[in-house]
Amino acid sequence: MKKILLLASVILSLVSCQTNETPSDFNAIQYVDPQIGSVHGRWFFYTPAALPFGMAKLAPHTNAYESIGSWLPGGYDARHNSIEGFGHFHEFQIGGVVVMPTTGELKTVPGTLEDPDTGYRSRFDKKDEHSSPGYYSVLLEDYNIKAELTATKRVGFHRYTFPESDSSCLIFDVGHKQGESSDVIEAYAGLENENEVVGYVETYPEYAKFCDPGNYVKMYFVAKLSKAPDEVGVFMDSDIQNEQLQTQGTGNGLFLTFSTQKDEVVEMQVGLSYTSIDNARLNLETEATGMTFDEVREDAAREWNSMLGRIRVEDENVENKTKFYTGLYHALLGRGIASDVNGQYKLNGQGIGQIPLDEAGQPLYNHINTDGFWGGFWNLSQLWALAYPEYLAQYVQSNIDFYKETGWLHDGEAAGVFTNGVQTNFQGLLIASAYNCGIRDFDVEAGYKAALKNETEYRGRTLGNGKYDLHYFVRNGYVPYKDTTISNGWVFNFGASHTLEYAFSSYAVGQMAQQMGKDDDYRKLMEQAGYWQNIFDEETKFIRPKLPNGEFLHPFDHMKGWDGFQEGNAWQFTWFVPHDVAWLMDQTGKDLFNERLEKTFTESRKSLFGGGREIDSFSGVEKLYNHGNQPCLHQSWLFNYSGKPWLTQKWTRLIRDEFYGTGPLHGYGFGQDEDQGQLGAWYVMAALGLFDVQGHASANPTFQFGSPQFDKVTIDLPGDSGRILVIKTLNNGPDNYYTQKLEFNGKPIDECWIDRDELMKGGTLSFTMDSLPNQDWGLKTPPPSMSIENQ
């Protein structure tokens, strides 16, 4: 009990210091445009009617119905001009409970994009559509219905303005695949208390089928309407049954019909839960009682403004501020809470978990749904640690709770179900990086045990807990070039990239072990951290896949994608030694290191630093550099290590200017993978001129410097109330990429990096910029690397 109360005290203290009010005249949400990048966007990407990290994520659907159910982009695409309904759940591998308002002839299938008249979907005009953080509205032209959406954390609010009609209708589709949900196992919806629709949807996500066979995702809802219907019926696809109050099965739904006057408003509040209908009702009553639609919309805007306003930009360039705050918005939108207001959440096995409560009966933290964290240490966790540490702590503790139940960390969870998206499982690194940053208001001892097991224990590994090939790494010092075929027919052959990734995460947990006095663990983990050298080919100077017999792969094409490397090639992954760039450079040779690095960016600029204008999440996999995917995101910062920091300044600025855009198509490249805010978070960190190649994996994390974007930025820091970090950019301009000199609190900084602890004390960081590089600045001492630290 004492430990629980201590944890409560620490968390409440941190949350208290993180709710500093931003200046009342600062309006960050005016610079957020949810439409940016909404062509070819992922399922959880376009959910404007939501709060930061919320459970209720309401959005229009243009192509979600009966989707393939994998990870592929879908849900809403700005190229489409008809809407098939409004969904409530949008998380990795989770989707369901769709509502569509209509008038006229009843149809119970949505129809197609090519021929909307074959179903109930409605055309709309972009000029009648509005999206902003926490709110969405659109005019459904086929019915002349204005639809509006907003949300609290766990409750979706709908407001529909109907025309005069004796056949106004609300269609609840519960029994069809939606977005990433995949197969519906069972769905139920029924009318209760004259004006409430209650129900659930149970699905079998594609990733659960091989990560957690036989384990299903269940979503519950209670929808309270402002008006009782005149008639109620159910349907199974196109088969309609009138005067029925409930439906159970698959392919099914329920409809309510009304008579409405001109401009009559029908409102609906929908409580959501992953645990039960009772908790969905509790969430509804707790968060929605006495609240009007407009009040909730205003509260949502205030909440977004408060969270976004922890980082306040002062600059005249509206385009860059729009990129910045939209990126920050995406970083705060993904990975939503999965626990109810009473702290209950779905366990991986049977039953319901309970988060400890404080003295007032409130949960100490939230349980969280998540996709994998692949590459998130180069964007999301750095940003969260900087300005949102209370969320990072909750995220970490949530996974530790999962470990306590199952014995393993997950690297992808959908309402208690293992849905591991990428097999490298960097959750151990994430725990270590939080600890290294001084964010320790979680169960540190259990977190360490979980992280250590994640890096060293190969017995009992599955596709659910990831690192399925760790036994090769631990016993042989590398993961071989070898096909692994899983139950759905996918073939993995990622031995080389896994070797690099496991070495990096071993380093991070080793750093945590050292600080905690776990000397034997430290030595073992640091040995593993050097295993990447076992697949470095001295002849070609590339990371090269190695066969099970110990020989290098032959023939070898360093540009071939997916051949020993996940979502990349040898050229891209050879740079993936973030914990020991100095040793990689020593093995490669400094001249060749710089020659290749410079070629990477001069050539990749021709293809917009990725896949050019090809609309494909993997369009840059066989390029020299692919900013649209995580393995490459640290590479432009490596010049800080190689004696040419001015090139880090140049290329990080040009990537921001050219890869990132402000349109639905050209937002994050052209239809590349803005993976739950990772690319947006990278822009935010790069625009601040701060980045850590090591992903805060070192026991003493650092920030390396780049090219700050704005005249002035003020960041509210955690800890003592009112402590801030100000980043000033003198002689700023669109062509002034290059740092001439740098001062922190009036003292010159000669290195191109700084200890994170020093920066987090607060003060003013002043960059003086110019259009010509200062090739003498930043060369005094390179940023730390593992081999240098251990000398």
C-alpha cells in the first residue's frame, strides 16, 4: 500500500506540474490542419473529433466498410467525395460501431465510391467540410443533413441537423469489418429505454491471428439519443426486418427512423469501453452528464490548445507553423487510452484489470492501446519526454502491467490482445530511455526485469511478444539470413536488421542496468550491444546478411529491399548503429563514411527524400534514403559525428522544407506512412534544432543540434512550476540554415551537442544563423558513442 501511495504522490506531482496554463492569448489549434497528409493515410490518422490520447476517436469513413483489415491505409482519403458513415473506434487493429444519418428510402449497405447511389453513402463537397482538433462537420449532400462530431476522452458526441422528412434515419452498422478491425466474430445492438442503443462488436484482427491466436477484441457502446425513434428495425446486409428491437450475429445492424421538422437537431452521446456495457454507460454518465455539444466542442479546443501550447512558436511563417503544430497534433493523437474512468481495462487473458486508485478514488494512470514503437525513439519518445513526460510514464507503466500479467512486454496491444506490428520489440529500450531521462514514476524494478527479459530471454518467445529469432542473436551473436513463414503466409527474412536492432536495444537496457548496479547484466548486455560487428563486412564496408553457416550472403546487392532487412536495404541499414556511430565510422573509414552519407542526401533529394511522388507506404524501400519510414530518420543527424555538423544543419532543414507539405496529398512525402505521429514528431524535434541519435538510450542522454526553424520557441519544462526552455534563432531566414555560433544562458557552446540534463534545467538557447556554413563550429568534441564512453 505504501508503494501505491508513493507512486500516486509522484504521478500527481508530475501531472500537476504538467498542467501549467499556457498564455490565454496563445492559439495553437489555428495552425493545425487535420487534412494534411490525409491522402493514403493510416486508419488512426484522420480522427479529428478526438482529444489528445483519447479513446473516443470519431471520424468520417470513405473506404472503411469491409476493408481488408490489415495495417494498410484506409478509413478516410481526401481524394474521395462520398462518406459511408462515422466511426467511433480508430486504433491499430481496432475499428467498429459506425453510424450514418439518412433520409428517404432505407438502404442498409453503404454502396461504393464509384456508385454511391447503390447504398446509403452520401456525396459531399470539400467546401462544406470542416476539421479541426476536437471537431468535425460536413454537409451530406444526398440527404441535406449537416453532421457534426466532437468528443470527450471516452464519449463521442454527434449532432445531426435534419431537413423536414417523415423518413429520417440513423443506421448503426456493427457487424461488418471496419478499417483495421478484420473479421467480426459477433456483434449485438439493441434499443433500450426508448432512446438508447447499446451493444458490442467482437473482432479478430489480422495481427492477432498470428500474434495471439484465438484472442479477440471486444468493443462496447451505449448511445443515448435526444429523441426517441418512431420505428426500430434490424438488418443483415440487405435483408431488412422491421419492428425488431435487437440484432445479434455478423453482417448486421440496427436502424432508427424519425419524423423531423426543417432544421431539427437530433443529438447522440456514445459512451465507449473495451470492458463492458456497464462501463460504457459509466463512461457516458461520468463524462457527458449535463454537457451540451457546444460545451464539449469548446472543452476539446481548450484541451488541445493547452497540450499543443506547451510548445509556443513565435514566427511570421504560417506555413512552417502549420507543419509544426499539425505534426505535434499527430504526435498527441495516436495511441489512445484503453481504460475506463474507474481504472478498469481488458486483460490479455480472461477478466478485467484494475489500475490502482488514489485517495480520491481516481486511477493513477491510464492503460493504453498501441501499435509497435519501431523508430519511435527518434521522434515520439524524445518529444514526450521533453514536454509530455506524464504520458510517457503512463505508456511505460501500461506495458509493465501487461508484463506482470503475461510475463512479457508487448510491442503492439489492441484492447489486451497481442498485435505486434514489428518483431523487434523496442519496449525495453523505451523503458530504459525513460529511466535515463529521469522519468521514473513507474514501477522501476518490474520495468527493469521486463526490459532485461526482453533482451536476453529467448525461451517462450512468440510472434506476440516479438524477437522470435532472439535465440540466434544471444547464442550465436547474430541473426542469420533465413526465411520464417508465419501462419498467414507472410515470409520474414530480416536477420541483418534484427541483429542491428537487438544490439541497439541491448545497449539501452545495459545502460539502465549499470545505473541500477546490475553489474553482471550490464556486462552481458554491453557484449550483446557489440554483436552488430559480426555482420559488418570489411570487404564492402556494409552491414551484410550472414548465412546460418557463418558466411556472408553471396551474391549481395546492397540496394535490394526486404532481403535480410525489414522495410529497407543494406545501404539504409548500415547506418543503424545509433549507439556507437564512432565505431561504425572507424570501421568504415571517416572519408568513406562521409562520402556515402553526402551521396545519400544529394541523391535522395531528387526523389523528395523518399519515394518521390509515388503513393505507396513502401515507395522508398529501395532508395538510398527513405524519410517516409522509421529506419532512416536519424541519418541526417550523423554529420554531427563525422566532423561536418553544417551538413546536418543543411539537410535537416531541406527535409523539413521539401519532404513535408501542407496539402492532403503532399503532407508527409506523397502518401507515405505517417505512422501514428512519428513523422510529425520528427518535424517538431528537427524544427526545435534538437535530436538524439541514440534515442535517449545512453545513461547520460544528449541532444545534438540541427537548424532551428523559428524565431523563438518557448517550451514548458516538467518539474518546478514556470520553468521554461527558450530557443531563439537570430538572423533567421529561409536560406539561413547554418549555425554560426551558439550560446546557452549567455555562455558559448562549442560542441554540436549538449547533455540533456543541462538543457532541461531551463534557460535560453540562442542560435545565430547565416546562409553560409561555419565549418569551424561544433568540431571540438563529437557526440558520445558507446566505444568512446567505455574507453
